[in-house]
Amino acid sequence: MIYSEFIMDYSKLKKFVGKIENATKVEEGKNLSCGDEVTLYLLLDGNRIVDAKFEGHGCTISQASTNVMIEQIIGKTKEEALELLRNAENMILGKEFNEKLLGPILNFYDVKNYPMRVKCFLLPWKTLEMALK
Amino acid sequence: MRSGVWSDKEWECIKSEIPVLDRTVNGKRLVYLDNAASTLKAKSVIDKMADFYLYHYSNIHRAVHTLASEATMAYEQAREKIGRFLNAQLGEVVFTSGTTMGINLLVNSFVRSGLLREGDVVLLTQVEHHANLVPWLRASKFHGFRIEYIQADEKGVILKEAIEKATSVKPKVVSITAQSNVTGQELPLNFVREAFPNAILIIDGAQLIPHKKIDVKALDIDFLVFSAHKMLGPTGVGVLYGKRELLERMEPFLYGGEMIDRVTFEDATFNVPPYKFEAGTPHIAGVVGFGYTLELLENLDLEKIEKQVEILSRYLIDSLSRLDFLELYGPLDDSHRSLVSFNVQGVHPHDVSHVLDQMFGVATRSGHHCAQPLMSILKRGSKIDFPNSTVRASVYFYNTFDDIDTLVEGLKFVRKMFSE
């Protein structure tokens, strides 16, 4: 089962839920299959992500994935965040990836066995990708 | 516990026809409750389709050789069976790829034939799934006809008063589902026909016809569309019934081979219905297979199938109604058939479906069921934090009370797991 303690705990985290009023980037993401929506707020200082928050509803996987992503990207440069994104994407699509780089994101490794849930995991990452483009 | 209309002998036959019912998933007996999306398949139909493909197959209608004759006869026999099933004439049964193509054919043909012009009104209901919504919406942008809706109440139910009220928009075309794939409500088709005696009436039978016969003449329906795969048949096959005089007046949807009468370098004239709507090489084995499917269902007895689905639906509604942590959608009365949409308070539908599958072997559907506008109506009427989607459990004649009991057990587990 993909509902590990880690994922259950992170799905309930409230720390990163909310708006950033002076956000540099606001991006809306949508999972077409279930209607889940996420709004991602990024505060950039030059090239560096100094704060991030989100609003929206979603399933356990997408909520946990969003929380873990935000925790991991705060403090990283755009390039570093994009590198993380590429590896997270590769992990979930069953391709080669850098384990060391992913850290706690590895907790989602088994989600790759459930094609319909891959979209739930990717929702925040796809939104981040659009935001950083 | 089996219970219901089937004798031991009939049940044995059903079990041998649907071998996947003996499968386990994730270590549990498969409980398939996603029939509204697509039903399981029958062994005798697959065997006969294999035999057809291997020993009697060729292209149809053109060549004079023996295989072509056998294949053509098998294809046309399927049309005869479906014609009898619907109480339609042979020329009124058009094969399509499914319900979605049926609607697209009608929309496009109507505008090309002048049956639908700028200023005309097409009346739909607010519970249509995307197949009977998006084709009309998009065409209305290009061709200037208007879309109006029969309003659903906050539970997603279409009341007779709402149907009556919609008569004021004077629709040229009324296109409605016979049963909602989200609320499970069977719509009062007789009442609709009486309310709109002069409109072209299109019925989307995709959900209803697998478990309840539709007599196109008795209901005075102008067009009926449905899919084979929701009633044990192959995917990629559907039927469009149309009144002969209307089909004759209509411009074809797809142009190509077989549907023509005479072709010059300047223009073409068309074959008669149904052939003018069947351009190109169709899904021959699929159509033949659908004929066998219908034979199987008729041998099982269509009335018994209807009764069994009714019994199971009642049991499903009653069982879920007793769980106070669920929110159920739809009328929940006698018009509610074959499927129930619901939410577990505080748990996302994807999580519910995922745990039901992984821990209990129960297959349900989670999502917006290709009916996003209807989700917004349910959201308005919802007393919980509505997640823009629902879980849906749907039965067919091979389900049992046991299946529903397993679902209930699974839902209690889900509730517990996510409230800790």
C-alpha cells in the first residue's frame, strides 16, 4: 500500500497551506481526471525560491506530494528546483534518477506502480514546472 | 449469498461465461462494481468472435467470394438482431464506434442537413455526461444555434416540473440521457416525449439499455444511441437508431467507401440508410460479436436481467444509506437504478477507490465521471467539504449481495483508516 505513515502525515500538514500576498509567481495546476486543483505561490529572491505555499483540494497523494515538494524547494535556486523536478518525474515514470538528490521524495517511489495515481503525485511538480518556465 | 432471480443452473452458466469473476486481485476475490464504465466480457462471445476472425473473416459488402459472403451475412445478422431488440426496421440501425460517435454523427449531420439552423434551440439536461454535451456546445459556437438545459435540483435530480418548465424554450431538438451515469436516475422518457411532441427526440441509452429494454416505436423516439461495451459486448462498437424518414433527409457524417451511390470527379451521391452512415471498413468482428452478445443476454432473459439489477440496486442504496459517514447523491427512490455515487466524509474519492481495490479487491470508479458541470451542482447541494468528484459503485446482473457487503466492509475500513 502506498499509504505509509510518512505519506499520511505529510498529507495532513498545514504548514505550507495558504497564500503569499507578495508572491513573485502564482500558478494554477489541475488534474483533469479528478478535478483536483492546486494554486502554488512562489516568492523568489533573484534566482532563489525563498518561500512557497499552496491552496487547493486533493487526495492524500497529491496533498502529501505538494507538502514534500514545497519543503524541498524552499532555499533552492530555480535550476536546482528544476533538477529535482526532473529526477522526481523520472522516479515516478520508472526511469533512471538520482536517489541521493531526492531524499524524502523517495517515500513516493511505490506510487509509480499505480498509473492513475502518478498524476496525483505529479500535480504539484507540473504546476511548479509551469511556474518556473 | 447470491439471492435474486437466478436459478442454480443459470448462476452456473453466468459464472462460466464471466471467468474473471473467479479471479483474485491483491489476494482478494474480485468484486467488480465499475459496470457503468464498462462491463466484464463473456467467454462464449469471445470464443465466437475468435472463430469468426479465424475462419469466416473477410471485408464485407463488396467482394463476391465465399468468405465475404459469410462475413457479410454475419454482420447483417447482427443488425437484424439489434433491430428486433429495439423494435426498429433494418434500415434504421446504423453501426457506430459507440455513444460518443453517435452523438457527434447527429450533431454534424443536423447542421449539414439544415435540420439545425441559426436561432434554433437544442434542449439538454444538466445531468448529461460530456458525450451528450460537448459536441452540442462546440457546434453551437460555429453554427449559431442555442443550448438550453432542463435544470437539475441540488441533488442532481431532474424533476417533472423542471421538464415542464423547459417547454417554454420551444426546442427543435431534445437530447437527453435515459439514465444519468452520476445520479443513477432513470428519466421519465414517456413524459419527455409528451412534453415535446414536435421536437426531434434523441435518447442517450448508454446507461439504461444494458439493463432495461428501450422500445423505440412505443416511446416514439427519433434517435437512440448506445454502446456495446456497457452490456458485455466488445469495445469500439455502438448503435445509432434513427427514424427512417429522418435518416433519409440527413447528410452523412463520414464520407468514404461503401456509403456512396455514384461518384464522379465532380461530386458524389449516397447509398441508402443505414449504409450511407457507415463509411469505410467498420469494426466487423465487433459488430458480429455484439450480435452474439445480444443473443446471450436474450437467452439469459432480458426481463430477469432487469429484475436482478433492480434488486441489487435497491440493496446497494439501502446498504450505503445505513452508513452515516457517507453522503449519497441522486434520487435514492424507485427511479434510482444500477449505480450510486457517494463520498466518504473527509476522504478524497481517489483514496477511497484505491484502498477499496488494494485491501478488498473492490473495483469502483472515482472522479468526475465525465460530467463536470453536474459536479458543480452536487457541490452546491453538498453538506460536506465536496471534493469536485465522487466515488461510484455500479452493478450488473452478475453481481451479488456479497459483493455489496464487501463494499460496505471496505468503506467502514476506509473511514477508520483516514480518521485516525
